Amino acid sequence: MRIHIATDHAGLDFSTRLQEHLRSAGHEVTDHGPVAYDALDDYPAFCIRAAQAVVADQAAGIEALGVVFGGSGNGEQIAANKVHGIRAALVWNTSTAQLAREHNDANVISIGARQHTFEEVTSLIDAFIATPFSGEERHVRRIAQIADFERDGTLLPDPRA
């Protein structure tokens, strides 16, 4: 599988080590930056480029997922989710990593590098990659509703109206 990675300065060490871990597991890894530590770097472009690459690969039929890091992972998730077709999930334990894939067909995982050890991070990412989307009708239906809104603002009627 191809894995696209992006971070900010807070996750740079994890990103470098994680790339080695993923390559040793047989994955193809593309690093979208940064390449050097800069405490004032701006993560949005890195994360958006990684997300765009995931969408492009998936559209081309290439099995791909993304991993974005930051101090908390919040901003990185927000940035990735601005890319049409991305479903980025902030995860903090194995269950949220698995459910992101199983229920939401998330294609990007976001992790707070300052919130976890490297061992925890690798465990979360390995669980995310290994978990398939369930394909259950209720999950497919909900993802389609999100995609409809993303495409043209369509929402189901408000049941309170």
C-alpha cells in the first residue's frame, strides 16, 4: 500500500521513524514534508498535499492512505479534511483507529505526536492500515450523505421541520 505522510515540526521525528517502520512492513511511503526541523513551519500545505495525493492515488486505483501529525493532530486533521474526498480522523487509541476505517472509511489518520509515544503511534497506524472498511449499508449511506453535502450542500430533510 502507498502511504502519504505529512507533519509539522512537532511530528518530524515520529515521521522519519515511522517511514522506516512502514517501509520495513512493505509499504511504499511518500513524504510530503517538512524535510528539516523549523519550529515556525506551517503544516497546512504539507497536510493538504498529502491528502491530495491520497485522493489522486485512490482515483487512479492505487491502494493508498495518509498519515498526518502535529502536536495535537487537530490542525492537521482540519487541513486534510479541506481536500475534496478526504475523510481524515483524529485518533487517540486503537479503537478509534479501527473504527475510523471500519465505520467511516477514513483515508487519512491524524495523530498528536506530543500525545503519544512512538510505540503507541506505530500501533495506531498499523491498526488503521490493517482494518478494512466494513461496507455495511448504514455506513455507506452515512458516508454518501457527507459526500452529497461536500459536493453540493445537499442535506436530508430536517425531521423537526
